[in-house]
Amino acid sequence: MRAADPLHALSGDPGPVCRCCEADDHSVCASLTPEGLRGLRVIRGNARIGAQDAVFHEGEAAEAVYSLTSGTVKLSKLLGDGRRQIVGFVFPGDFFGFDAEGTYPYTAEAITPVGVCRFSTSRLAQLRSQTPELERLLFGRLVADLALAQEQMLLLGRMTAREKVAHFLLTLSRRAVRRNDPASPVALTMSRQDLADYLGLTIETVSRTITQLKRDGLIALVRPELVDLTDADALRRVAEGGGSD
Amino acid sequence: MRAADPLHALSGDPGPVCRCCEADDHSVCASLTPEGLRGLRVIRGNARIGAQDAVFHEGEAAEAVYSLTSGTVKLSKLLGDGRRQIVGFVFPGDFFGFDAEGTYPYTAEAITPVGVCRFSTSRLAQLRSQTPELERLLFGRLVADLALAQEQMLLLGRMTAREKVAHFLLTLSRRAVRRNDPASPVALTMSRQDLADYLGLTIETVSRTITQLKRDGLIALVRPELVDLTDADALRRVAEGGGSD
DNA sequence: CGCAGAATTGAGACTGGTCAAAATTTGTGG
DNA sequence: CCACAAATTTTGACCAGTCTCAATTCTGCG
């Protein structure tokens, strides 16, 4: 094993496992062999970013790729007149900031205070070419991200407001289960405005739709940002375009 | 150089360069070294598929990845009640059919008669691990696809019908330029229904919007499927959410 | 020439957006 | 701990853009 390098010193050597990362078994880091991890750690920089601060902006030169260690990040694109579309939420263990054109295709902003690992694009490229395992893991992650984006395209293009909100709640619930959290009270870490910008709706419509689902007994609000999925089956039927219930 | 194997025999050995592929400099194949190409050719199967036929269906076991050699393919997702969203069009040189879950996340159908190269997922995985260059090229392609999907999310979630159609026409035009075709009369290889399913609109709204753009002098229809971009600048202004012109 | 499918046009309905106000929650300082 | 201010969320009334349903016109082809 190598001696600690300056970057380790800065953040304290986390040891053979990437302990700086809250993500569990499904993170790229967790799937890497100790050897692969070592390579990543060597080129890694750490940063803490406050809530509402940007990691990078759409159009900036893409000099680094990031992985999230804690908190939530939103990825968004802007139209000239301020209309915004959130193209994804990032959770611990996820990578973001890959680019095809040399500039970031979206803005990345912290929703909560977050911790990130920063990998310079060039150094990561070098490491990737030396570590086929890493390349393959990142590839798989990208494929999953693409499938997710396509799922969201179906939602944005073809679902009603009610279906969109139901689908989103269920997605959060499924994600919670994957992290071994309870399926039901679902935490909305993001604001109503972020929700609206993710679902292609206005904040008013999101609010009205939540009220409506509540009135119909499918959900209940423990707090505005904590939703109880009272009737998950009915919610599922709504999300799949199953009709009026 | 290796002797021709059965697959070559079937389709005629295309020689050191993948001549079976109409795609030019921007295809993955064209960027591969002769050596890398050789590996691809060995595991390649060829197929011709008639217009309107499916290459594979959403939900089927994903046993192969494809690259398009000629024609146009559409990728679509279905909702329970028949609502459809086209999540992408595939042009020669593009790969499609990657999956994260073991099943295809979308249906792939030929819009025109098409030629495809077929790569069994397992054999391609093996080749990828032996050919870092191939892996890197596919990775870059995926990143580009993801950026495209995110761009489309912005379109689906936040643009008006007029902006959607303008944006789509310009995208086709840009793509034509990249293939060294003229920017202006743009060919719509897909039906109005496909267009609607791609833009998250109904066929009627697409038709009305095209008529409106025509009336306003931004475009002219040479034929229903051949659009002249009379005023590309104005079109660009519309597509960027530039206002009423 | 006439038919079938595709595209366009028309009239009216409805979902979701806009603008405005009220209610609730959150944060801050006394 | 309370009071007040600011921000966020919810609710209301009205409007607009897009959809639905239906009819008409085009286009290609036997």
C-alpha cells in the first residue's frame, strides 16, 4: 500500500475503503477493488459545498467530474427567459459532470449542504484507461442514467400532473428502499419549486396536485416535506396511467 | 490479418474498413483503429430490417447491442393505455440497445428499411474489456446520448409547441450539416405521429404549428416531408425561447 | 380513376398556467 | 420563549394553450 499523498493529508487518509463516502453497496466506489479505490483516492480532491451553492454552471469548461459523498445535488438547464428544467437529482455515490463537448451541459447546485469528491477530467481519464474495472463501472452507471433520463422523458412528454407527482413519489420511495430506508414516509429534500422544475409543472400545480392526492386518501403530509404513502397501490395505478383512481 | 470467418462470409468481407456502414467520420467504427475494427467485425452479425419492423421490444431480455448502418430507427416507450413517447432517433453510426437491468428499456423500430450490425452483449463485453479504445469510444457516445436526452427533457418540460417544433427542425438541420448535407431543405424521415410522440404533442398540434410557422414565413414545405428553413435565424430565436417572433 | 392512409383544418372542452391573495412555516432578535 | 418578518406553500379566480373529436383535403398507389 502506498504512503499517504498530499491530498490524503488534506482530508485525512480514509484507509483502504472510501469512508468519506456515505453511499452504500450501490456506489461505484463500493464496487471497486481496494486496488482500484487506491487509484481513485490518489487523484481525488474533497470539497464541502453549502446549500444553494453551485458546484459548476452550465456552459463552463468541464475540468472535473464529481461524485457525491453526502447531501443532494440538482442538475438543471436554463432557457433564455429563465424557464428551468431539472434534469436530475444526484444522491450519494452518484457521479456527475461528464461532458461530451468540453463544457458542462447543466448546472449542478447543492440542495442541502453536500460533500463531493472532485476528479480532474484529465487525471480521471488517465486512471480510467489504466483501470478497466473503473471504466466498466462508470459505463454501467451512465447506461442507468440514460435509462432514467428516458423514463423521465416519458413522464414529461406524456403524463398528466397527477401521474407525474404519483410517479415521482413512488420513485423516491423505491430509492429509499434501495438504501434500506422505509418505503413510506418519503422525505422531499427539495423545494416545491424544484419539484415543479423536475416534473415540468408550475409550483401551483404541484401544490394543488399534492392536495388532491391527499384529499383522495392516497397520501398524507406528516410535514410539508414528509409524505406518507397511505395507499401505495392506488398511487402505483395512477402512475402507470391506470385511470382515474 | 485473419482469414474471413463465417459471419464475414455471410455478408461479404468488408475489408479493413467497416464499409458496410454508411456512417462517416463521426461513427464509432470510423474512429477505431484497424485493429479494433477487426475485433468488432469478428463478433458482428448483420441484419436488414424492413420499414415499421421492430429490432427489439421494451422489456425483452437484452441479448444484443446494435449499431445502425443505414436508415433510421426510432426508440420509444409505452404507457399502459397506449400513450407513446419516442425517446430518440437513431442514425447510421449510432449504437443502441444498451441496458442496465437485463431488459431493453425501450422498443426499437425501423422507420425506413434499415441495416444493422448486431453484437451479442456478452461477446461485446468481452471485446470491450480487451479493447480500451472501444470502451472509451462507446463511453463518449453514451455521454453524448445522455446530454441529448437532457436537452430533450428541457424541451419536453418547458417549451411551447412552437418552440418544440422550431427546435426540432434546427436539430435536424444541424445534424444534416454534420453529415455534410445542406443545412436547408430538411428531410423529415419520420411521420407526423412520430414527430408528435417525440415532441410530447398530438399530431394535430404538430400539424397546426407547422402551418403557423409556414404562415409566418419561417419555413416552407417543399413537400410535406421536406422543409425549407426560410428564416433560420428567426427559427433559432423561437427555439431559444426568444419571444413571439 | 378511385381508394386508403396521412395530413390538415375546424370547433369546443379541459388541463394546467397566470396572477393575486391568504395561510403556513421558518428564521431572527428581543 | 415569544413576536415579528420573510420565505414558502397553499388556495382561488380566471385565462390560454393544447387536446379531443370530427370533418375535409391531400398524397400515393393499384
